[in-house]
Amino acid sequence: MTDTAPAPTDPLAHDAINAADGLDPVNPAYTHVLRAATALNMVPFGIAASVFDYMLIRHIEGPYGLITALAWALAIFAIVSFPARRMQRWGYKIGEGQLRVARGWLFRTDTIVPFVRVQHIDVGQGPIERWFGLSHLIVHTSGTHNSMVTLPGLHADLAAAMRETIRRHIQTDFA
């Protein structure tokens, strides 16, 4: 009997699926980047819920804090659980003449970019990524539909090396 890859419906089987597909995972520090970004997005939600709770309780003369506590509990749950799951859903492989980027669980996207279609390559780094030594690679291709492929969660040196690898392929294809 041969080994088979786990069914894609199993949310915990992502690493096995990426390994079976030959995909490399993004840097584990990307979880911290996602967690910080999620926290920055959830703080206004928590503040808005607190203000709403205060304004509502003033009118109905009830106990203050129920909506606030629920909103902050939801925010903490999102900050703790979602980034790790989201990070595990990314995989990539740079092969001979192409870059493959796969992401998502419920709506899975698997993109293959042939180097001959690449127009230019960017390596970007936001302040949170810079803090963790990470970058994201942006590959711009010819065409209009899906003409930009972004691969986040790469160590800064790896992103620069991937950019150079793709650049060398572009030069030899057009030389």
C-alpha cells in the first residue's frame, strides 16, 4: 500500500499537503508579522465596541462591560489563532524557469509564474516585516489579469536572492 497525501479538507494537514506538492513554507516569523497586523486591525474594533457599549448602557441603564468584554475576547482570539493558521496556508517553490505560489485553505489559489512573462520584480518590506527581518517578493507579469503575484514571509536575504535568480533568468531569456 502506498502513502497518500491527507485530504485537503483537513485544516491541520497543510504542511503535509505542501510537502507532498514540493512547496517550501514561508518563514515561521511571518506569524508574528501577521499577529501584529491583526492586533493593529483589532484595536479600533475593540475601542469602537467599548464606546458603543458605554453609549448603549447609558441609555438602557444596564451593566457596563458585556459588549466590551465580548469584543476584546473576540479580538484576542483573532490575534492568537488566525495568524498561525494563515501563515501555514502559504507555500512556494522556485523551480527551473518558474515560480509557484500557493495560498489559502477554503479558497486555495495556486499560481505558476513562468519567468519569461516577468516584467519586473520588487522586494518590499514594511515596518513590521523589517522588525522581524522579513520581506515580501512582488513579481509583476505581462497581461492584466493576476499580473502581480506577491509572496510574503521571506527572510530578507532569501527574497533578494530569489529576485536575483528571476532577474538572471529574464536576462538570459532576452539575451
